[in-house]
Amino acid sequence: MTSTLYGKEHIDRYRETEGEDGYRWRNDTTILILTTTGRRSGKQRDHALIYRDYGDAYLIVASKGGADEAPEWYQNLEANPNVQVQIKGERFAARARTATPEEKPEMWAVMVEAWPDYQNYQTKTTREIPVVVLERV
């Protein structure tokens, strides 16, 4: 089932249905739920994000639609890279890291294939939009 949910409603439906509603999103892309720890509040924060498998890891993009500042979730994982991930009904601990300059071109291509607008977002900002690698721990 393809979903058009956004924000908290998306996260809530995804969690309630173990991804049955919310895993497949617009343009048939796939979504995971990322839980970060607030760098100032210390509170758990959930985010529904487009992702792709990449070997034994998972890729997400810190685009914020091409805004000049990075999304809050990215700033949180820079402060504390220990995160929780949910893909459909599976939940697991992971460690987040920014793709290296050597890794990024191939990873970026994978993510642009998944969501072509990432390329447009990059043209809107001088900030280099990071690809984030999530590795199970």
C-alpha cells in the first residue's frame, strides 16, 4: 500500500501497522523510521525518512528539501551517532555516520535514483547535502 502520510501521522501509522501503512511512500519509494537523541533535550525524536539498502548498511539523505541548514535529526546524530531504526516491523540499534568523500558519489547516485528530487535540492543550497550511512550494531 502506497502512503501519502507526513510527519507525526506518518510515524504513528507506520509504528501501529509495522510499516504496512507508511513503508511504501510517494512514487513507490521506501521509508524507515529513524530515532535520534536530541542534542540539547536528550529526548528521543522520530523521523520518517526515505532510505535504500546498501550492502549491510542503509542510506538516508540529510536534505531538508535543499535548505541552507541541515535537518535537526542530522545535527542530533552528529552529536550522538547511536540511533534506533525501524524498517517495517523490525527495530534495531545502529550507528550513523556521514559518507566519506570517496564513498559519497556512488551512494548519492543510489539515493538520487530512489528520489530524483535530491538532485534538485542540492542545486538550491551551497551546503553539501550529506548521505548518512546507518550500520547495525
